[in-house]
Amino acid sequence: MAQGANNRKFMVLLMGVTGAGKTTFASLASGQDLVIGHGLDPCTQDPLAVEFSVDEHRVVLIDTPGFDDDARNDVEILSDIAKWLSAEGLLRGQTLDGLVLLHPVTRNFVSGMERRRTQLLEKILGEDAYQRVTIATTMWGTLGREYAQRLDAEYKGVFDKNGRLGNSGVWANFTKKGAQVVRHDNNRESARSIIRTIVNRAIEEGIQETLLQKEIADRNVGFMGSALGQHLVAHLEEDIRLLERDLMKHREECPGMGARWSLHSASYRRWKEWEAERVTLEKRIARREAQLARLRGFVSWTGQLEKLWTTPAQVFSRLWT
């Protein structure tokens, strides 16, 4: 056992889409009653740190806002998580010991957004830290018994190019580098077993820095030179390009505004719907352009900022404040 293992806290991030069961998992693992959402809106709006013991080891499990949020995109959610971690001082002198990514098996197909957020996590973690990832499948109890048994037998923890269960796909990079895929049975024993495995692996393997920490702190490449910085620029540029394409196509479909239209006519209602969609697209473009400007402006500022922000989380969080 690594020296001092009993004296330090093990930090574990808990992530997943809204409705995957993150807060329930945190409640089960910690034995604490946390507020669990049952409606359409995500219950956890800000990260929540829950501290408890597993086999005499202190664990800080951080329940985070869910992905697939209508109000915020995944980049903003990850930024908010990093900002909170920095403000709470949880990254000060400490590295990430584990990441639990909950995935409900009721989501048979992996969306394009799932792939994009996985790529973003890859840029943050780096290959050396993939082995600290645990993909835990949830919601087995909502399936019929026969279907659940068949799915359980076939399940390999990753998806093929069509989003079906298979041996390669969206999480293949993680699993090939040692990430664990486990079934969470929605009970205390299952949740604590997952945390226990993460803690034991962290003790056995020692401290493991993420790629972002290495690039900024050790290699001194600066945020814009990091894999994450470059990925975010490409991500936003692609979003803007696609939104501008949609806006151009939408403008070509303008129904026109008739001078004699009645406010209650079908033609007027169609125009109002078209106008509302135009405004929405323009706002989305403006939002992405503002994010990109902040990101690029990072590189033109004095160059001293990254020296002042002592953790990658502090650097990352400034982009969307």
C-alpha cells in the first residue's frame, strides 16, 4: 500500500447525462440523503461534494450537473465544474483519483453529442489517465427481465459505429487503455464497490496527473497550446459554421411579410414562426462567437495570466465567466 494512503483524501468525479442517476449513486455510496430530481429539469445545478469513508479511506465524491441540459451546452457545464473545483480549492495540491461516468442502458443509441463530450474528456484526461475512468451502466431495473438478461449478456461497455452495443465505438479509447466497465445495480453495495475499486487502484498505481495538468503545469505549453485548447477552438468553429449554414438556409425559406396580412391569418403565423427561428439561430451564433473570442483572446492577453492561475481548472474556468 502506498505510504500515507490513509492520510489523504481520494477525489472522484461523478458525471453523466441528466437522469442517469448521479445523485442517487452519490446518496447510496455516501449513505447521505441528497436531494434527488424526478422531473424534467436537472436537480443538480452546481457541483456538490460529498465526503465519506470507504474502508477507512476518506473519499470526496463530486456530484456534477448532468449533460444534455437544454439551458447549457456540455462545454459550459465542464467549464462550470472546473470553476467550482478551483473555487473550492479541491484541486490545490491534489489530483483526480477517479472518474465515474454513469450511462443509462435505456439509451440504446449514442448521440453525436455523446461522442463530442467523450472527445472533450479525452483531451482533459489524456491516455495515461484513462485507466482511472469507470463507466457504470445504470437503470437496469427499468428493463423487462428477459430483455435485461439478454442485454447484460451482450454488454461490453462500448458501442459500435451505429450506436449499438459492441466491442468498439464511442468509449473504445477509454476501455483499450484500462477503463473499467461495470454494472451498477442501484444499491448501496454496488455503489460502494465501484468507489472501493477506484480507491484501491489509486493506492496501487499512485498519483496520476491528467493531460491538461501536464501540459500547462509541467510542459508549460499554455492553455492554447494544450490539446484541450485546440479541441475547443475546432469545436466552436465547427458549431459556428453549421449554425451559419442553417441560418442561410432558413433565410432562403423566408415566407415574406404581406402588408395586408391579418394578425390572425395562417400566413402571419408562419412568418412569426420563421422570425422566431431566425432570432434563435442568430443568438446561438452570437453566443458561440463570444465564446470563441474569449478563447482566442486568451492568447493575446499579457501572457502572465496563466502564471497567475495555479491550476488548470482556474485557467479553464476563465473562458466562460
